Amino acid sequence: MIGRAVRETEFTVSGPTTLLRNEPVQARSNARLTSLLDAAAAAIDAVGYERLTTAMVAERAGASIGTVYRYFPDRIAVLQSVASRAVDRFTERIDNSLDAASHPTWWSAIDSLIDLGVSAFRNEPAFAAIRFGDVLDLRPRESQQTGSSRVAAHVAPVLVSRFGLAAGDALAFHLEVAFTIVDSLLARAFAFNANGDQAYIDQARTLARTYLVSVFGEPRAR
């Protein structure tokens, strides 16, 4: 797995999800919540998110159903929290990756993020099924912000500061469009191949680059 591991004693669920019954405030509670989310992710990989039940989460975590309901009012809250954790982990890996490498152009930086996406599909439990939660068609929506838009908003200021791309809402919008293209093609790449169909992965890079170049122009080293 790329990037620093999320330490159990520091985990919290962020983002638009507001359905947690109790925010963990102690190391033991953090560890318990992490265990429940790990169990949920494993169950999603085994049976799919549509069939996930709170009873499955309790059984895999070795916890009582009451413990599950202490944190989550229902299975939807579990799914949203697994997805929100995926966003948190992914943005942390983005920071680690961009801090560790000196990218000559904005495309080099974006390309490295596609690598992170491929790694997440391969290695992050439940990621191939629910990614950043945008596949969960929940009504009414809790927020106008999607998981992909959260990631785009996180990346946008980095591209502004490092590569001089124009700031503003349009930048995050164009990044979200590119990330949506990549997400769709990576989902297809991993639909029948746990390692990913390379042809679809390659097309994800090609189409994302083509779209972003049409907006920002050819990438040039600063």
C-alpha cells in the first residue's frame, strides 16, 4: 500500500457523512470503529455492498450487533463511512506521493495520482466496489459534494502552487471531470480482473490527459 498507514488511534470519519452515532474520542473506541469498518470492507469484498448487513459486520468484527449500532444507525451509515475513510486515506496518499516526488509538470503529478488509484483498486479493501462512495445512489443526498469532488478540491491548490495552473472553482471542476473519467475506466478494468485490465488502465491515462490538455494546454516544466 502506498503512503503511510492510517493509525487506528487517530482515525476519524470525515467528509459529508454525519450518520455516526458516536464519534470515537479514546484510543479504544477508535480501534473498535476501525475494526468495524475493516470488517465491513471485507464483507463488501465478499458479497458486494448491496448485500451488506450490519449482522455481517458484527460477525466479521467479532462484535455484538449492539456494538455496531452504537456507532452506526443502519447499513447505509456503514457504507458511507467506509467510502469516507477511502477518501481520507486516498488524500493522505496524495500528500505523501506529491511530497516525496519532484514532478516536472502538472501531468506528471496527475499521472502519479492515477497510479495511486490503480493501487487502491488492487489493494484497498472494498475500494473496487464503492470507491469514494459516488456509486451509492442515496436519496436525498446529504451534500452537493461527491467523493471525487473532495479529492479534486484537495489536489487543486497543489497544482496552483506548484505548477501555476489558474486557481478557482473551474480548476477543481476540470479535475473532477478527469477523475470521473479515470474512475469509470478503472472500474471497468477491475470488473473481471483483480489486477486490472491494462488496456483500460492505459485508456484512462490517455483520455484524462487528452481532456486536461484541452483545458490547460500541453504540460511544460517550470
